[in-house]
Amino acid sequence: MHRVRKHSTVEGMFLLVSWMVLFGIFISCAEEEEVLPPGHPIIEENSPIVVIEVHRLISIQKRRLLEDGFQAVITINTLEGEPTAYRSQRIGVFLEDGIYRTEPLDLPYGEYVVAAFYILEGDGKIVEATPYADSAMGDEVETPLPLSFQVIHSQSGEPTLVSISAIPTSGFKPEDFGMHTFLISIIESVTFYIAVVTDLNIMDFRPAKLLIQLGDEEFTHFIEPEINLVESLPIQDNYHIRIQTQGYGDLNLTLSFDSLVSFQRQPLILVPGEDVFECVGGEYPCNLVLSSQSDVDSFSKRCATSIYGSLVIIGEKGENPVVNLEPLAGITSVGGDLVISQNPQLQSLSGLRSIDEIGGSIRISGNPRLRDLMDFPGINAVNGPLYIEENELLTSLEGLEQIEAAGMIFIQFNPSLRSLEGLGNLREAQQLSISSIPLLLDLKELYSLHRLGSLEVQGLKALKGLFGEGNGLNQLHNLELMHLPSLKNVEGLFKENGQVIGSIEIFNTGLENLDGLAIGDKLGFNLYLEGNAYLVDLSALVTLEEVARNLVISDNLILRNLNGLENLLSVGNGYGEDRGYRLQITDNFSLSDFCGIQNLLENGFYHRLNISGNQYDLPVEDIKMGLCRR
């Protein structure tokens, strides 16, 4: 089953008005019985048959192009203007005995009006139409629209015949026919927008559960606290809808097909009924957004122990900000994300300790009065990313002691944080990113960490050391140290047999040497040493034989030689094809000794070489022959 709708220039205005005024109508409709529209095919048994005879005012040649049958669209209303089952309905038209007739139409006895009739091409364009009587083309046909007819009882059982004329639209404007456009949209399924709010004045979007009865099945959709798109509902005459919103009574309403599709451009905004806070317990079936202390207090009355979706606590700067999470102490699991963000008065996480399972990410950000993370959820592994950022008064990470494993951890823009105390039991993570924490001196509180995918440390102006003696990693894939002016060495980065195997990027640090940077014979990605004003010694790279992608040594102010690269034989997948990877040694203002790469240039493999801007840039052939320093 499908419907066809004609685009109207006034449709947007109607939709905008309709969603604002329908709230009262919805509630009054909630308990009504389904009333089928006049003209519905199953209103009466043995409904009489109506056939439309189509007189096509086109040339014989053009008529033959469609003589095997074609599609038409018809709208039939009752004489009083009520819709029937034939509301912009697509029907077949066939040639029988030299006469074009539609497929049989089922209509009860009564008086009707053909309100629209047009013939389609395959792309949905109207190629023939019946004009309206008051249009410029209305006098061109004997039966302009609207066309009245009557279905009466026939003893012979013959169908009621209704004659109608259609003329080509080519060369004319839609206005000539009394229409707005010659294009239509064929609807194979229903799509509409919906949202739930409790206050139309402030549009405070709420999560809810949408239930729609579709025959013997029930369609379920979880409504997020925003404008939601609901797609691919099957076509039917009426839709029985139920909205379940936490803390409110169920809202029931019935919408016709035409009413529902009117919300394809403007959303259907629903307001739930009176508060009915019941201690029902169990699982809250949607995402939960708490934006005020009243929200927190009210939710506790439901006695829920788990959240199906995400728990989002985003406070407001008004008169009722979130200050106390104790009412949430009964929650033990969150299926989605946990977000605690932008709460200007929140000082403690007390109330969340009972949560021992979180399915998604955790974000604690923008809470300017939060001083610690005590009573952080009692989980030992973080499945998604963990963000701790922009908490101005946060001084430590105490409260995270139970976390042993994590995916990605981002600790950034916490200006009062002085140590990483609280992460002492973290053993492994895919990524640890620590940035823009001006008071942090070292990473020694990460004494249990031994396996890490990527370590990214940026913008720590006071950082003087990393993990400290006796600590360090067994394995690290990627290392990124950037904008660390006080960092003089990386000793303590690795345990005795640990090493970095992927990529190294060291930019704008206070490093004088690379001692402590344990590397095997190969880096699987890049080696970047750039902008390190005090770097003078590369001897820690002596084991390195291959850099799979780029090797860039640039803008290191007092670096005088490349000693430490004597065993390097391949740069940029040198044994294979040229993929654009670089061997770049540029703008090192004191560099005049290139003997460290003589072996690479003479016996090794590389592709895109750039030696320039150094104190002395020696010719490659001179370096190969041992004339490699000045």
C-alpha cells in the first residue's frame, strides 16, 4: 500500500500551525474508539463498485505510448468534504474495448466529489490532469473539478461509471490547472518527527518511549531529549500511539495517516500528563537527562535501579542547579554513557558509588566546584572513553582507585590538578592523553601502568619527569610529547625490557637527550624530533634500523650531529614503492655533522630526501664518500 501527496506552497504554514494547536486535540482523542473515515472499503459488506472512465484529450501517437496501462492519482471526498479511503491514492488505468477505465474502486452508497485527478509518468511527474472549474483551463473540459457523483443501488450489479477528462500539462503552468505544482511525492512508508516536552514555553525536551500499534505488532522507539526522526512505519489509516515518560502518566492518542505525515516537516510536540511518580523500581527504559535538582529528587521516587540508556546530569545556571546526587544512590547500572557536565554548584559525586556497570563512555567536565572524584562509580574497567576535563577546582583523581583497565582516558584542562593520585591501580589502557594541566610535575602515580597503546602528554609546563625510577611500561605503541619546556629527560619511561614500537613524536620539549627512550630495531610508523631547543644527543637511537614511514629532524636549535643513526638502513618503507614518506633534516641551525646517516645514504633505502636550512648542508654524494662534517 502506498499514498501519494502533492507538494503545496502553503503546506509548511499549515504544518507549523497544526503542531502548536494539536496538543489539546491529542488528549481529547486519547480514549476514543477508532472511527473509520467515510468511504473506507470495509465499512459495508458487498460495497458497490465505482469505475472512472478517463477521456484523454491527447493525440493518438502519444496515447499509444501508454496504451498498455498507466498510473493515475485520485482524491475522492464525501459531498460534505470528509476524506474517504481514496486520499491521493494511486490507481491503475487500463485500456478496455477502446475505453480507458480505472481499476474498480470500493465506495459505499452515497454522494461524493472527485477532488483531484491526474496521470503520472514513472518519475512522479504529472503529465495529464483534470483542471479545476475556476482555473484558466477549466473551460477546456466538460467535467472540470470538483466533480460530483452518486453511488446508488443497482439491481443488475453493474458498477457506477463516472466520466472524467484529462488533458496534457505540457506547455502550461500548474496555476493554469488550479494546482501548485506538477510534481508529487509517492509515499511508500511513513516518516515523521516527534519530541516530548513538559513545558512548551521553555521546550524542555524529555526522553520517552514511543509505542505504536501496527496491526498485531507493536512498534517501539526510544525518544531522545531532542527532535527525533521516526522512519519506515508501514502505511495504515490510523495510528494508535502511546507515550511513556518517566514521572508522568501515559499519553494515548490516535492519528490518521494524513495527520501523521503532516509532521514530516514540523515536529509533533507532545506534552505528557500529570506527574505520577510511582515507586515502580526496575529499569528506566530510556536515556535519562537530569538538568535540575528537582529532576534528581523526582527521579528518585521512581526507585529505578538501572538505566537502559545514558545517564546525563547537565545542570543549569538558574535557581535550581544540581547540588546533590545522593537521591541517585539506588542506581547500580547504566547501559549507555554517564555524563556529569556543566553543573556550576556540584561539589561531590556522592550518590554514584553504587553504580558498578557502565556500558559506554564517562564524561566529567565543566564542573567548576568539584574538588575530587570520591564516590566515583565502583567500576574496575571503563568500556568507552573516560573524559575528566575543565573542572577548575579538581586537585586529585582520588576515587578512581578501582579502575584497572580502560579504553581511552583524557585528562585535560584541569588547572588545579597537582597529581594523578587515584590512578595507581590502572594497569593497561588503549590511550592515555594528559594535556593542559599546568601544575602537574610528573606521572609517578601511574606506578601500576605497564601496557599502553598511546601516551600523549601535551602542554604540561611544570612537568619534570615521567613515571619515575622503578616504574615504567613494558610496551608502548605510540609516544607523543609536546610543549613540555621543563622536561629534561624521559628516564623511567620503560621497564628493563620495555620499548616503543610504533611512532615517536617529540616536539618543543626541554629534552637534552633521549636517554630512557627504549627502541628496538624498527619503528612501525614515524619518528619526529622537532623544535627541541636543548636537544644535543641522539645516541639513544643507536639500535634503530628502520623507520617505516617518516623521519623528520627539524628546528632543533643546538643539535650539532646525527650520531646515533649509524645503524639506520631504511626510511619510508624504503624496500618498497615510493608512498611519499619523507627523510627530512631541515632548519637545525647548529647542525654541520651528517656522518650519522652516511650508512643510510650509501647503503640503505629511502625515497624523499630533504637536507636544507641547517648550518651547513653538505651534498649527498659528499656524505656518501665520508666527507660528512665541517
